[in-house]
Amino acid sequence: MPPGKKGDRLVDAYETINDILVNLFNEILKLEEEAIITEEFKDITNNDMHIIEAIGLSGENTMSVVAKKLGITAGSLTTSINSLVNKKYVVRKRSETDRRVVFIGLTEKGKKAFDHHKEYHKKMTEAVLENLDEKEIAILIKTLNGLSDFFKGYGEKSKKTG
């Protein structure tokens, strides 16, 4: 609802929600980087950590699968993967049945970074849930799903017009 359409209460709610969302996104980016890029993982970026998360622990992911999870092309992912291979977080392994297929997986160092990132997300989620009852959790899930749908739709719209 744009400001000024229906009464002062909705205008105030609009302004408050807008401010919270803008500040929250900025804080999440900043704090996540501070929390997950520790002394142990100082040689990688926040973006690298999200690539490590997308690769996961299965060891069966291909470049195209990981790129799809991240919403980028496999070509765009290549530079980051090369860097993560050089830093010993990621390994490449050719398929034995089809030599054209290359699997990417995490090294022990990569798995340690994955677990570290997962722990940060666990703490963040627990902090959100600890003061909510079941009804409030249901409302939060509905709200976040609506926000997620907006971003997905906005991203698709941007791809079509961009």
C-alpha cells in the first residue's frame, strides 16, 4: 500500500515496515559477513561462503546444479569455483561414466566452512523464534513467504525487462 492512500495508521505502518526492511537487509549483509568471515575463513568472501553453502555436503553437484541454486550461469560461477579450488575449499572430479560431467564438492576445509555458516544461520533462526508463540510463528512464515514470492516475481520481471 503506497503511503497516503488510507489513513495515517497505514501510512505509519508503511513507513515503519519500509524502514525495518531496508535496515534489516543492510544489517543482515553486514553482520553475516562479520560473523562468518572469521580469522579461520578470512581468505574467502561472503559470496564464497554462499557458494560453499550451495555446493553442500553431497559431493554430487555439478556446476550447473550449483549455478541454478544461486540463480546464476555456470560460466559466472567458474571464476569463484576456480578461486575456491585454489584456496582448497572445493575439489573438482570428473564423472567416471561421462568424462564431460564435472562434479564439485567440498574439501575438509570447505566442509568446516559449511558447518560454520550453517551454525550462524541456526543461531539467527533461533533468535527469531525464541520469543514467538505458535500463532506468531505461523504469521511470520506467511509474511516471509509473501516477501519471498515478491522477490521471486520481481527477479523474474527484472530478467524479462532487463
